[in-house]
Amino acid sequence: MTRQIERLRPHQIRDALAACSLIYLPLGTIEWHCEHLPVGLDALTAHGLCLNAAEETGGLVWPPLYYGTGGGHSGFPWTVMMPDKTEIAALILHTLRRLAELDVAKVVLFSGHFAELQLAMIDSIAASWNSTGATTRVVATAVNRADIDDFPPDHAGLFETTLLAGLAPELVDMNQLAPIGEDDNKFDRFDPASPIWGVVGADPRGKAPLSPTVLVEQVVRSLIDFVTFEMGTPLA
């Protein structure tokens, strides 16, 4: 059975949450990720990682939210970044209130977009929610908080490219990037003339220290470890 809640009928949702009353709520953006990656990468990776985690922990995965806030790519093509976190926070809080009314015990806010403003928003939502003494417990984390040795997170660089390749390889097209050349460093990466315009971090054309499959496994393990530590075991 799929873990995607939007694809389930009510009795399937009841059965899954009876076994483990846990919802993953993935968050992302529509944002420029250079020419070789889709603009929905942040939400796509968050959703895919949550689905992988739920296979082990149990629970269900909410459809990803494709609106985010913060970061330095607001003016790039095909980017819709919310200028204020208020609207996004309102959507998340309303969802949490409804899930609480439906007796969901635990919710994980997991963001594939990790601009500082986005991280501050999800951390604040979780802290303020839990301070009310609500029965439903909420925790928040993000892709960049996975501690992967020698492979730091980035924006549209080697890390995000490898991660998406491990989740949806058909969405990565390295042929859209010119080969590494001697003139690459002539241009600031925030200059449209750069062959890797908008990339922040390691050049995606380089050699990754981990295979896509192994990177996904390690990030998923980090997420599962976080959820079980914060929520306690058993998760059901």
C-alpha cells in the first residue's frame, strides 16, 4: 500500500494510522535550481525522503507544500518565493489543527528548502505548538540537518543533484550543463553568464563522494533517527 495519503481511501487511512499515528508533512518551494534540475526539487526531495522513511517507521505522508520562504534566489526565473512566512505558517498551523482534531498523535515537518527563514519558521511552529500542551506532538527538521560525512548540503550543487538522482533519476539532466572548462571561474555564480548560474556549493559536474542510492539511504536514516529520538519508540 502506498504511504501517500492523497491516494488512499478513508478506511486505508484509518488502518495505517491505527498501526502508527504519524504524519510526515514535507515542505519545499518552486525555485530555480540551475538548468539541470527541476524547479520543484526541494519539495520533490522532501516528499521522496519522507516516503522512504515512512516505509520503516510507519505512518503516512502528506502531499508536499510547494511554497517556501527565504534564500537568495527570489529574483531567478521560475521562482515563486513567499516574501513573508505568515501565509505559509497559517497553512501549516491550520493543517496541524485539523490533524489534531482527527486524533493524529505525531507530525513531522520536514523541509527540503533550508533557507534560514524557512528553518526558523518550522522550528518556531513546532515549539509554539508543543508549548500549548496539545496532545498531538510536532517536530521539525530539514534536509540540511542530515549529518553526512564529507558531503555538505548545497543549492543545486553536487549534494542536491546526487540526492534527486537517487530519488528520481529521470528528473536530472546533466546534458543541460556545459562540461567543466577553464573559463568557469570567470563568472560569479549569480551572474547569468555562469555555466552553473545559481548554484551554491560544490559544482554538480564534479564527482560525488557517495552514490545517489547511498546518499538517499543515509539521509533517510538520519531522518528516521531524528524522528525516533524526538518522538520516542515505539512510534505507534
